[in-house]
Amino acid sequence: MEAATMAWTAAGVGMALVYWFVWVMGAAEVKGKRAVDLKMGSITNDKVKDKYTQYWSFFRRPKETATTEASAEKVPAFVDTFYNLVTDIYEWGWGQSFHFSPSLPGRSHREATRVHEERVADLLQAKPGHRLLDVGCGVGGPMRAIAAHSGSNVVGITINEYQVNRARAHNRKAGLDSRCEVVCGNFLSMPFADASFDGAYSIEATCHAPRLQDVYGEVFRVLKPGGLYVSYEWVTTSLYRADNPDHVEAIHGIERGDALPGLRRQDEIASIAREVGFEVLKELDLALPPALPWWTRLKMGRIAYWRNSLVVRVLTMLRIAPKGVSEVHEMLYETAQHLTRGGETGIFTPMHMVLLRKPVESK
């Protein structure tokens, strides 16, 4: 009898753990994405593994990804594939804002994220009646924060149709769908009229562009004369050494695991902005002290990783999640290690901020 009681107790605890890990664990910001709801965007279940293999084949040698015009032209399609693969996993464990922020003493990751986003609205001097552009909006976490904080109307663009649908659903849920609009498109060739926005921003998004000049040129085109543009850029810092194998592996790991056709140097950003016609008003690495480390959020313990990996594998075995999810989860975990290494060594920052202005006399 005692053995039977113990067996039933163990079974009950086991079921409770499964229920907690699979059905209760939700997104970091809003529990709107559970583990059992993991999809691979618009990729059908039988194609997930093939799409992952194609993605990995294309980005496995980052420095060669956009060295020719032909390969550079393929980058947007593979970035779209990447976000089909990772969007639900990001929402499950990260929330609705797919970016980093400096840690704040006594504040949660969610609160630090919100402060980082609201800084953008303040830099743009955004206010009610302004029309802002979110360049690479993802599922719209920053868009909603900036619209709520500033009272402005925000139009976001993302290349991934699945993210468009997720963002629109979140906008409705937040009661901001009248002020937040989402468009599916390529930020290298945006479907907006010249001089149609009062301000623009990009948060860790333009790193996907083979040439920064192309996306900055498009932002310049759609801004009104005098309009401000803020961008948080992923870059290598002056501490990076191309002859240091550890540095190279960390940076290549970031590029491979985040669909990047090659990270730019920190000292290139301002000159590229000036090249397309912008005035550079301010330039600052927001990751530098007194800011606290942004990579602490990535320091997942082995137990936490094992737990999440087990959940994903069980869901795959039960055919609740499609084949290939385990490989994507493993890729993201490995990428997190490279990002952490980049942050700890100071050779990489995801938040090199530039504040730019389109000249008033610009035509």
C-alpha cells in the first residue's frame, strides 16, 4: 500500500511539473505564448527541418554571406526564414520585445526593456499627432511601448508575415490598434511615400541589412525634412581583434545564429549615416558603464536550459511541436553563449545608439 501511495504521489508530482513547464510557462512579458503553442511561423510542420537546414547552410560562413550581389539578394529571404523559425520561441521565453537593454538596479528585465524603449521616444521628441516609423518592428513590443509613452501613431514594418499577424493581435489586445499599424515589407525598399514620417527608429534590426547604406537611405527618403531617426546598432567595438581566434569565433557565432550578413564596426556607423545625407547629432554606446550588463538575461543556467530543452523534445516527440524545433532551440542557446562572450569581453555591443536628423533643407 505504501509503495502504491508513493507511486501515485510521484505520478502526481510528475504531472504537475509537466503542466507547469508546458502549459503554465508563458512569455516573459505576457503569457500569450505557451510551449504547447510553439509554431515555426508560416512554415508547415513537414518543412521545418528542411528550412532550418537551408538557413544554416546559407549563414554558416557569415563573412561570405553577402560578398556577392547574388548572395546579398538572398539575405532578406533567409532573414524571413529565420524569423519564421524563432519568433514563437522568442515570445515563449523572451516576451514581445526582441532586443536587449542595460540592466537596472532593483528593476525587472521587463521594466528595463520598457525604459530602453521609452528612451527612443524621448530622443525623437515624439508627441501626439506625430507619425513614427518602426524599422524592423518584430511582433511590436517597442511599438506599443513608444505609442503609449508618447501618444504618437506608429507604423511598423517587418519582412515576416507571421510577425505581422502576431503584432496586430498584440495591438488589439493592448487596445492600441488604432494608433499602431503593421505592414509586411522589406525595409530595404519600403512601400511608403517620400517625406511621410515625422520620425523613425530601429532597435537592433538594421544589422540584418547587407549594406547599412541601403536601409539608412530608405529611412532618409521617407522622413520629413528635419525629422529625427534613432537607431540601436549591433556592432563590434574597438576591443575586437580579427587575429584573436576567440574573438572571431564569438562574433561569427553571433552572426550565424542571428541571421546577420556580417557585423559592422562601431566606428563605421556615423560615416555611413553622413554618406546618405543625415546629420549626426549624437552617438553613444548605451552598454558602457555606468550601464549594467545587458547580457545577464542570457545567462541561463544548465538546469533551466535542460528544462526548456526537455519541454521542446517532449513536445516534438508528442508531435505537438514540429520536427526541427529542437535544433532551432539548440542553435539559439549556443548563440546566447556567443552573445554573452561578446558582452563579457566588450568586443560586441547591441546598443550603439545614433541620433540622426534629416536636414531641413533636404530635398
